[in-house]
Amino acid sequence: MEQRIDRIKKQLHSKSYKLTPQREVTVRVLLEHEDDHLSAEDVYMLVKEKYPEIGLATVYRTLELLTELKVVDKINFGDGVSRYDLRQEGAAHFHHHLVCIECGSVDEIQEDLLEDVEKIVESRFNFEIKDHRLTFHGICYRCKDKSE
Ligand SMILES: [Zn+2]
Ligand SMILES: [Zn+2]
Ligand SMILES: [Zn+2]
């Protein structure tokens, strides 16, 4: 955790930003909830527990800054809510999501798995791929177990 905060601090410094206490608390909350897909309001509620005097606008600006620096990715699962997701360190492309249409759970696939598809898209459409968002909608293994 401390090492990752240190690396994020360096990332901010390289773009002439400081890791202020408010920003650090926000980063800590994101790291502690790495597997969750928190909305700005969720992050705010958790940050407030550690840093009661912080305002929603500050948390919001920090999330926007972290998005700009590619520390987090902003995603939307079709419910109109922007969620913030930590980017895996060193990953060239964003991870994939499995969204369960029954229980609403969100699981992640960290492997890219798209190398072949990317090659086809790049050659057939003469398109240079920089990143992608892939969300699968279906029934998770937990719900499948329940119905069997
Ligand atoms: Zn994710
Ligand atoms: Zn990829
Ligand atoms: Zn489910």
C-alpha cells in the first residue's frame, strides 16, 4: 500500500501536482476498495470517515485529476453513474468487467485476451488501438450456483 502511494505520488509530481493530504486520503480509499467500483459519492462518504472536513468538490476534483493522470479509469455500467476504478499498474489496456444482470455484481478480468481481435481491428480498419472498454453482461457463477 505505502509503495503504491509512493508511486502515485511520483506520478503526480511528474506532472507538477502535489499529493496533498486530501488527495492522499482519496487515493487510500481507492486502494482499500480496489475491487469495488465506487461512485464519486461512495468515495466521498469513505473519505469523510477519515477526513471529516473534506468537501465533495475536493474529492470530485481529485478523482478528475487521477483520471487525467490515468491512475484511475472512469467507467459507466449503463446505470448513468460514473465509477472510478484503479488501473492495474503496468497494464497497457484497461481490464474487462463481468456485470451480472441478476445480482448486479461486477467481477474483473485482468488478462487482456483481445490480442487477436486487436490485430484484426488494426489491420482491417487501419485503426491504432490505444485502449478499450469491454463489459460483458450475463449471469455470474454465484447466481448460476443458486439456480442449480
Ligand atoms: Zn474494474
Ligand atoms: Zn487490449
Ligand atoms: Zn449474480
